[in-house]
Amino acid sequence: GEVSVWSARWAAPAPKAPIPKPVIEPAIAKEASKVVRDITITIAAKAANPAVNAGPVGFGAVLRSDIGTIVVHGKAKATSLPRLLAEGTLESLRRLQRRLGDEKVTLKVFAPQYVISCLRNSKTWAAQGWKKTNGFPVRHADVWEQTLGITDAIADSMALVIDERAAGIDADRDAAMHIASEQLAMLTSKGQ
């Protein structure tokens, strides 16, 4: 059935050749085309010292839908929290896009205020040559430009929610923060 094909596509690495579409009766295919899959992306990052612009930062994200879960993690020894959040958001969307192919989805993103603000303003910034309304250049525009290209390609609609990191409210938020904390611990432990 269609569900098993999607389960296999979701779990397996992205194939080099496109997977042939299953043969479906026209009436069923017409109905199936109306379904837009819901994907929730929950993003967190943790810095060794959030007050400084350079240092160890860990990143975690949980991407969830009815066809499976993807966990994305990353770390950098010397970067800023905003830079790793930008790069982690891009990598999360890249992983998702590889598994979706040309399917359009509804995205719901729970992330820190910086990520939500950048996702919300990217189209305006792109139209202004990646400059803010005050004329200053957008920080990390190279990453946000690529991110905008992916969200435009895969998102039928996108809901953006500032994640205030309220502990215990949502399992994915806790999981994303736990992953980010583990990544940071790898960088700050002895011998790294």
C-alpha cells in the first residue's frame, strides 16, 4: 500500500534514482492528491556561554510526521549561537527535502525567536537584496537564502511558533534540547 512505500522512503537514505510511483486507480489518485502531510520541526541549541559571540554550541532538532521521525544534531567548537541555529535549521530542512522529493507539506516550526524571526522575514529580505529595512545586511544571509529556497519548494503552508523552552510541555522540545546539550557536552568535555 501507499503507507508502506512512504515508510520505506522516510526511513531509507535518499536514493539516487527516483522511486517509481505506485500504480493507483485514477479516482484514488485524485483523492490522495488533496492530502497535505503535516510535518512538525522542533529546534533547540545550547551555547557554552550565550553571552559571547564565539564558542562551543550544540544543536538538536526533531522532525516528526505520521510517516516517521528524523533527528538532526550538530555542533561547532567556535561559532555563534545564531550561526549554528541558522545552519542547523538549513540542515534539518535539507534532510526533510531529501525524503519528501517533490511532495508539498504543511510545516509547523517550533524554534527560538531568532529562527522564527528569520523564517518570517526571509521573503522580505530576499526582495530587498538581503538587507533589512534599515539598510543593514542580514546576518547569515547565505544560510537563510538557502533555507528560503527549501521552504518555498516544500511548504504548502508554514506555521511559526516561538519556543520559549518551557520544560515538560512538549516531548519534542525536551528531546531537541537534550540532543543540543549532549552535542555541547561533547565539545566541552576533557580531551576535545
